[in-house]
Amino acid sequence: MHQCSSLRFVEIGRVAFIAFGPHEGKLVAIVDVIDQNRALVDGPCTGVKRQGMPFKCLQLTDYVIKVPHSARQKYVRRAWEKAEINKKWEESSWAKKIEARKKRATMSDFDRYKVMKAKKMRNKIIKHELKKLQKAAAQKKA
Amino acid sequence: AAGEAPAPLRRKHDGGRTPSVTRHDYIYVKCPDVGLFFLAEGNCGFRVCFPPNTICVEKKIKERAPSKVVKTVGGDKNGGTRVVKLRKLPRYYPTEDVSRKLRSHGVKPFSQHRRKLRKSISPGTVLILLTGRHRGKRVVFLKQLGTGLLLVTGPLALNRVPLRRAHQKFCIATSTKVDISGMKVPKTLTDTYFKKKKLRRPKHQEGEIFDTEKEKYQLTEQRKEDQKAVDSQLLPLIKKVPLLKGYLRSTFCLSNGVYPHKLVF
């Protein structure tokens, strides 16, 4: 069995990302477990009302806030803001990837052309530098 | 002479054809008791009796245009001349006076059709042509012509697309627009200007039925001038937008993972 110290567990205070449904794309905190399939969930700082939500649509993040089970919204909010979850989320690569995907989907034809040109130029520079290094290494060997 | 009936009108027959109308000098007759009444201009075939005291008035007839023309005819033993009627009778009389049309509501001829233009297409929009020899090329839309086709230009210097017509249905309208509000498109660019010239049909002789004249398109000076006039206004506007020139030079293509229904143009 491999050592997995960074397994994410469903626990009270676990911040989760809603993958689909009416609140798609928002973060919530798991406040209590209702039954095998549902959790009581609350997202005071992200605009999600306190409600039951199936685990299926929740994707666990790395963040946990310190909150007792069934804590009232006021305290969830307090804990959330104390942990600065929103800021941490924005800086995470998960959120950045989502943002990049959105931008790519709304690119116009002209934008795609500009991106192609930019990539081409960037790759040219990289290749150029690489070639230089390779040449230097080859010369050193000789 | 007063009181006397005018000479009886005689019917003139012309070899069985419709009798020609002879005009009489006495056209209308004044009668003091009855008033003025008209005599038939043509032939009555009967003797007209007038009440006493009628005064026959002579009227000057206006000279009518000739109804017949004598034309010379060539050939031997032909009589040399023919008498040709100038105003012929109709060769067909329909059985109904007003023909009954089939019931069709709002069926208009093409020239009166309502031309629509997609909301995404406005002057200055960059279009992607999908059909024709310029397929895949990105092109600037100038204006919609009378038949509904779109007037479009490359510009020629960028992608070899001249002033041309394009069909709205076979273009993708991108969201990229060039501001051509200050540009003047010559008024001479209409549908008739762009219409394909019909080649002269060879007469019914042998000798290469398939050898048609003007098979190839000939470039005229007029076209070159108009192209220059339009492009000289358009190119500086394009140069103002960074990378737009290269964009118009490139062609559109699909590749792996590119799905048209998912693309935003």
C-alpha cells in the first residue's frame, strides 16, 4: 500500500468544489453528513445557501476550515474568512486551469490566430536558446 | 345640302377579308330638333334618313397614320411588291377575358424578395469564405448588394481575393470588425457589374460547337481601378490593427480537436 499522506477526506470543515448542478463551479464547506450520499453544505462566502448536497457532485479540495459539526452559517463564515479560503483558491493551479479553460472557450478566430503567433515566437526563442546550450555542451566535450 | 340625306354608304369588300373602314367626310350631323348626333363612321349598310332641317356639317378629318405599307420584294416573278399591314390583328384570342391565376399568396418575383442580412454581419466584418476558389480565406465585408449577395474584398494585396460577391449562407462571420465607416465604396459596384457575361452562342453551324468565345475571364481596366480605389482606403485601416494584416493573409482550417460547433468565431 503506497504512502499517501495527502489523501483528501470528507470531514467536517472540508472545502469542496461543486462540479455540476445549479451551483457549478463554487466552493462550499462540508458542515455535516446527512447520510451515505449527502452532506450538509454551506458556502456563505461563495453564495451557496445552506443545503444538502450529494457527494457525487462534490470534489474535495486541499483546504479544511476549523468548524464544529452543524455549526451555524455565521461561524462557518468566520472560519472561512479567517482561513482566507477564497484567496488561496484563486492562487491554486486548479482554479487557474479552470480560468484558462474558460478563456480558451471564448476565444475568437482572431484571438486564436494571435495565440498561434505568440506560441510560435515563444517556441522559436526556446529552441534558439536550447540550440545554443547544446552547442556549448558539444563544444565543451570536444 | 340641307334636308338631303347624304349618299348611301357602301360597304367595300376586300377579297373576303375583314372589310376596311372607309371614312366619310360627313361624320356628324346637326339636327336642330334633336341636337348633334354622330353617324357611324363605318358602314351602316342601310340608307340613313334624316329628319328635315338637318344640316350636314363637313368636318375635316385628321390625317391618320398609314395602316398599310408597300414594301418591295426581291426575287423573280414575284410581283415585285407586297402590301404589308402595319397594325395586325391579334393571332390569338384567349377563351377567357381575364385568365384565372392559380391561388398563390405572397409569391413575389425574385427582384421583390426581402433581403435579409445576418445580425453578425455588418460592414467591416471579417468573413471566412467556405466555398468557391477562395475557400478558407478571410475576407473583409463591404456591403450587401441588391440581390442580397455580399460585396467582399481580400484586400487583393493580402490574400488575392478581389472585389467579389459572396453568398451569405456560405460565409462564417467572425466577431472581428474593421472600422470602415469612413470608407467610400464606389456606387458603380452593383450586381450587374459583377454578373457573369453570357458568351455569344455560336450560330447553328458545324465547326466546334464547344469552341466558345470568352471562355476565360478577362480582367478589365475598370476592375483594376475599382479594386485600387477600394483597397487604398481599406489597407491603412487594416494596418492600424496589430496582427490583422497577417490574420487576413492566413487561411482557416480545421485540425485535430477543433470542432466547429464548439468554436466561437
